[in-house]
Amino acid sequence: MFMLLSMVLIPIFRPKNAETVWSIAGVVYALFIVANSILVCFVTNVWPYFWYSMLLSFAYLVVAGLVVMAYLKLAGTQGSNESGMVFVVIMYHPVALLVMIFLRWAYSKLA
């Protein structure tokens, strides 16, 4: 769903440079992280969901990289094409999920 959102938003915003294209994809990826962090509170099997989420996160990064690079070539967008660093936020994905899993566990022990 988030990959489709990225593919729809990039042409809608018609970015003028490569940095903006990468930023749009990065913001959608951050929304993916937030959604996964919230949804982990409602699943019954936490650890399979955690690993599945990590797999989807990696797949999103690979596909987003390919889609953004293809868009930049097709649209002839100017820029250094080095703004993929916005995806450094990937290191926060497992941390966010683990914090939410801990909070869920703590709540279950206190309640």
C-alpha cells in the first residue's frame, strides 16, 4: 500500500529536483514505520509480525530505490541523485517496533 502511495504521490507533486523526489519517498517510508509501530499493538503473534515487517521494510527500500531512479531518468529531473540518505531512517524501524512491543508487554503485565 505504501509503495503504491509513493508511486502515486511522486507524479502528483511533480518535483523539480531529485532531492524532492527522494524526500517524498522518504516521508512515505516514515509513514510506513509509524503504521507498523501502531499495528504491532494489535497482532496476536508479535515476533512473526516483527520479522515480516522487517522484510517488507527492506523490500520497500529496494523497490522505492528502483522506482525513484526510474522516475528520475524518465522525467529528466535534475539533481545529484544522492539524496537517498533520507532512508537512513530505516535504523529507527526495528527500534520503534521493539519499543512498542515492550510497551505492549509492560501494559499486559500491569493490567
